[in-house]
Amino acid sequence: YWTRKEMDPDELEACSCEFLVQLITDFFHNPSKQDPDQLDDCVDWFLFAYSPETSYSSFKANEEYIKNEAFVDVVLTKLKDLYQPEIFLEAVNLLSAIEGIEVTLCEKAVVKHVIMMIAKDNTNPRSQALGCKIFSNLSQKNPQIRNFLASTQVIPKLVEILKSFSNSPQVLVSCCMALSNLSYHSPLGRTKILTHKGAEHILTALATHKGNSKLVLEALKALRNISRSILGEDTEVLQHTISKEIVQVMKHNEPISDIQANCIWVLVNLMSGVTDLKVHLMNTRVHDTILSTMEEHFINKDVQLAAVTALGLLAKLESAREELAQTRCLGVLIESMDTHRETDSTLQKHILKTLFRLGYSPQFRRMIAQSKVIPHIALTMKEYPNDAQLQKVALLALLQFVKDSNNKELVKVHAMPLIVHAESRHIAVKAVTDLTKRATRTLILGEDEKLSESEVSLMRQEIAQLKAQLKAQAISETRKQTVEELVHQLEESRESIKATNHQLMEQNMTIERLRLELSKVSAESPAPSLAPGVKKYDAIRLRGNLTSLFFAEDEESTENKSKSNEVGMKIPDFDKIEKETTKEKVKEKKEEKVKEEKKEDKKEDKK
């Protein structure tokens, strides 16, 4: 039937979608049309054609047919009783993938039906994976639905699936996706997963399937969200277990940047709460692994940001600063700063924060002076002059570095104008202005030395000159912009005047041409001779159509004739009448043309 109708594929799919949904719905709402074989065919075709795993593209384009409430009721109540759990779960999976249908499904007790069908078909990996996908789809975007699902028996069921199907990668991938979504910005979801030992089972899946990159990535995403709640001292054993496994995964999957980034973010979350874990990671030289990952994935901003954040957390430890000072840490950080300076201000801020913490080490400050790092920081400050937070972190780092006298001269040369500029630009941000004043006093007076009054006065004069130069530069830029705008307006006015002059010239030429024509028309030509037997007034009628003036057949002309007969009729001078009529017509034409010219002039004036 559909093949006979000449349609393009999209129209065919759209019509078939509406047709199939209607047939499936009518089967239960119209008993006279019930045909079990037809229902089987419709359900099979619907599940095949609109499954995300097939190449059909009209699924999302025709969601309105599938979101039909009557069809949802049929799927959740009727198909559940007629078909095997796998077919029911496939249909619900299609429904759950539609955006905006989550609330409707939850109101119709979809959680209860899905958990029941998963339990009914607990030996079928396909059914288990479909159930996990349904919960993953429902919890993907709506935070309220996410918290609602976390409050039900969904998470215990997912952890049970993790434990029972530990050798089935397909099921584990879907289950980790669901746990990741349920724990995303949901403290309730994270707590419930930890309560039911979900993190331990995810670690088991990681250790068992290290070669399956898809499963490893989904498991790491779940751990990244869950680890935000693994902060207390009672979770110390779990923290050490996770960190050990994460480092092994990093070494086993070096080329894959997404895996590396998620691994480091898990470590960042774990280090955020416990100092002992930082000490343990430093003892296992995790910083070497992180630096190698940065060098391997220099272009990937997510990897760089995660790694820099991790190094910044490690730099809080005094022992870690001395250890990092003896590695290639400084060179890697500066290279990352230069590579991503123009594209990522967040990464720049974290690099500056890490350098600031490392600057507590005298050895690191000496390295800063030897490596001439100050010009790199100055370039970053110059790149983001309006970012108050970045300016603040950069000023803190510079104040840290000038504790070494060798850095002070570099700061004066490369960063002093930027410090003054930051003070004038962020005058409303107290933290920035306080730091700029402190930096100015430090650079003038020093930390451990006292300058003479003349030297202090000279430095203050230089600062005043810098401020004046910046102010003059700002004024000149404003004036330059104003002058450019005025020049642009004058050029536009000049072009408009040129166009107007051109139009006026054309109008003058038209007027001269019309005057010539009028002079020709007004010049009187000799009266034409009449043929024998032709009356003079007939000739005038033919030339000027004037007979209606004297021979109209109305009552008024009849009365005039009778009166003229009484006093003696006078024969009119037709030559004189013709001349006067011609002059009047010429005069009327002139007046009309003058009016038209005035109208055109008014239009041009308006333009």
C-alpha cells in the first residue's frame, strides 16, 4: 500500500508512523477491528522502524504521534500483558527517549512497570540493558524527575544489575550511564548509590573490563559524579581504593583524552576533602602521571584544566611544593598557559592559582626568576584586562614572586603598567584595588629594604606618569573614535549631496526640454484652407472639438438661442475662439507641469 503511493522517504515514514500508532491504538479502542496478526505486524514494524539503532530519521520528527496519551496508555497497560518483557521494554525505551514525556510516564507508574518487567525477565541481558536505558533517559535532563527516581527502588535495582551482569559489557554500559545521570547534581542520588555499594561494583567493572573503552568511560563518568560525596573520614578506604584503580586506568588508556580527563576529575573530587589522600598520592608519584598526561594531550582543554586543578590541590602541601619544584612542572604549566592563552580564561586562572601556591617555595621562586616566567603572566593579564577575577589571581601570584629580589625587576619592567591599568579599570572591585596598592607599595619600598626619599619620589613620579599616559591614551582613543564617526557621517552627507545635485541637473534638463516644446506649441501656425462646401465651424470642431460649446442640445443653449434671435444674432469669430482655447490649453499644461515639478522637488527635499 505504501509502496504504491509515490512519496519521498520522509513523507513515507511520517505517514507510516501516524498510521501504525493509529492502528495499534484502534486495536484496543475498537473491538470490531481487532486482528491479532495485524497488531503483531504493527508492533514489530514500529519497534524496528523507530528504534534509535536503525537508520530511520523520522523518529524525532514525528514524536507528536508517539506522545499521544492514548498510545502511551496502550503501551504501558495493554502491550505489557500481551507481549514478552523485552518487547514491552523496547516500546517504553522508545517513549522515554522523547523529550518532554518524562513527567507523563512517571505519572502513569512507568517505574513500577519497568522494574516489574526487569525482574520478570532477569536472565535476559537485553531486557536488563533496556531497563537501564529507560532510567537513563528519564533522568537525563529533568532534575525533579532525577530526584524522584532516586527516592524509589531504581538505584537498588541498578546496583543489583551491576552485580548480577558483571560479565556483560552491554548491560554494564547502560547501567553506568543510568547511575551517572542519577548522581549528576543530586546529593540524594549519590548518597543512595554509596549506601548500596554502587561505587564498589563500578570499580569491579572497571578492573574486569579495562580494555573496553566505552565501558571504562561511562564508569568513570559515574565515579566522577559519585566521588563528589566521598569526602568523610569514614570513606578513607574507598578513597584509596578508587585512586589506586584510577591511576591504573590512566596508565592503561593513555591515548584516549576523555578517559584521561575523567580520571583526573575523579582524583580532584577525592582530594578536595582529605589531606591524607594528597600525601598518599604524592608518595605514589601521581604528579608524574598527571604531568605526562598534560604533555600527551596539550591541545585538549578539558585534560589541561583537570590536570592543572589537580596540581593546584597537591600544591597546598608544603612537602609537595618542594617535590614539584624538582620536576618539569613549571615548564609544563607555562607551555599550557601559552598554548591556551587566547581561548580559555578559566584555564589561565587555574594555572595562575597553581603558580601562586607553588610560589610559597623559595626554590620555586628562584626557578621563576631563572625561567623568566613574569613576561608570560604579563601577557595573560594583557589578554584579559576586563576579567577582575583573573587580574586578582595574577596580582596574588606576582606579589608571591617578588619576594625574590630577582623577580622584582622583571615585574617592574613587564607588569607595572598592567598593575596600574588594573587599578584604574577595576576601581569598583575592592580586592583588586587593594592588591594593586599593595603591589605598588611593595615595588616601591620593597619587602626587606628601604629606599631613599628621592628614590621613592622618583618611583611615585613614574607611576603618576604611567597613570597620566593611560588616561591620555583612553582620551585619545575616545577622540579618535569620535573623529572617525564624524568623518563617516560627512562622507555619507557628501554622497547624498552628490546624488541630489545629479537629480537637480536632470530636472533642469527636463525643464529646458519642456520649455522648448511649449514654445513650439505656442507658436501659431497659419490657418488651413477649407475645402469647398465645408463650413468653418465644422473645421474647428474637427480640430478642437469645440462644437459642444455652441451647439449643445440642452435647455440652456435653446434659451440663449431664442434670446439672441430677439435682439439679432451675432456670428462668433471662430479664429479668435480657437486662439484663446489653444492658449488656455497651453497655460493649463504649463500649470500642471509646474505642479508636478513642485511635487518632485518636495519629494527630493524630504529625501
